[in-house]
Amino acid sequence: MYKITGGGILIDVNYILEKAQITEGMKVADLGCGTLGHFVFPLAKIVGEHGKVYAVDILKIALDTIDRRIKVEGSKNIKTVWSDLELFNAAKIESSSLDVGLLLNTLYLSHRRVEIIRESVRMLKQRGKLVIVEWRKINIPFGPPVEERVKKDLLIQGAGKLGLKFVDEFIAGQYHYGLIFEKI
């Protein structure tokens, strides 16, 4: 779980993975996984030895840190992938191969959000799911500036143009919303 000062939970990893309906044997990618792999390692346990988890990030130092942890934990079903998700077909993950793609606190970091979603959709199987978790547009003393946060209504409205169908919305934490889309 992500935690904030004072011990509160920022994001409940297990709840989000439950909402994403991750199961054993799936191929899943954490797109913009970050340095700590908050989702990568729980994902690896869920998908098991017959599943695969791709830890994707543009920061090589983040992937180096995850690679070290993979070795320490002996995880054999995690593969790190360096990629700029803003570029179509840049991630070295086969098109139409993923059961689930996760964009968790990733979109607010870029002004090329459409391109990131487009690249994410490319990797999904037909009927594969894209789970997006982002900061709510509320004023709080931490997190990204409000103007950098992604409007969920725009994501839902634009999904169809990118080959997605809106499936569900959920509360991903006190400061976050979650959206689930399916590739059509």
C-alpha cells in the first residue's frame, strides 16, 4: 500500500488489483511502474509461475532497482521493459498480448496522455482491460498540482476514439479515482 505521513493509506494496492480482476496465468503490464514496484511484485504473486508481469518505465534507474529486487526475491515471472510510452509501438511487448494493462498515477506526468493510452491499447488483447488510477482534481497539500491532474470525464469521453469501452469506475483511495476500460 502507498502510505502518507500520519499512517493513512494513499492507495490500496490489493483493492485495485481485485478491481482489475487479475488472476493466475495472466499477462499483465504495470505501465509506468516506478522505482519501488508497488504493484509489480503483488502482481507477480497473483499471476503465478504461468503468468507474466511486465514492469515498464522510461527511467532506467527505476528498472535497475526493480531488477535488483527481482534477483533478491527470486521472481521469475517479471520482465523489466524500458520504454517511452508516449511513442507508439515503442514498448517491446507484443501487440494484442496483454490481459490487463495498468496506468497507475502515470498519465498526470505527461501532456501526451492520448499517445500513452494509444500505446497501452496496442498491447492489450481484444477484450483486455486497461485500468487507470489517477489523482482526483481536488486541492490537497501533496501530490501533483491540481492543473496537472487528469479529468476523469475526459478519459471516459475519449476512450471510444482509442478503441476502448468504459466498463467501471471505482474509488481508488481518498485522493484517487479508478477507471476500467475494455479493448473493443
